[in-house]
Amino acid sequence: MGSGLMGILPLILMFIVFYFLLIRPQQKRQKQTANMQAGISKGDMVVTIGGLHGLVDAVNEENNTITLKTTDGSRMVFEKSAIRETRTQA
């Protein structure tokens, strides 16, 4: 019976290591990103996952989109999930 436990112990330890080194940090990042995207409001400076910088001109909670105004004055509509980060205005 003791050798059976010793055979499964490395698998249990490997799962624990994977959880603390890979799974848990990824869940934390996903939660932070979701909170950031949920907190976006008009006037925030944001960066999309494609690298576009813009000012939030409108937020449409109904279909989960935002309208960004770029420096040349054009307006583009993005899904909230396309926002990578918010920046402070300079």
C-alpha cells in the first residue's frame, strides 16, 4: 500500500507546482484584465491588443463595445475584450 502512494506522490507534487507557477497566476491576470475592461469609461486613454492608442469616446454596455477617438479625430468601434490596458493621460 505504501508503494502505491509513493508512485502517485510525484504526480500530486507536479500538479501542485503547475498550479502555483502556471494556473494561479494566469487566473489572476485574467481577473485583473476583466476588472480593467469592466471599469473603462468615457475619457479613459486606452491601448488595444493591436497597439492602437485612443481616447474612449463612448461605451456601449448593451453590446459590449467602446468607441475610440484617435489623435487624427477618427472614431473606431472595438469590442471591450480588445482593450489591453488603460493609460493615464499625459
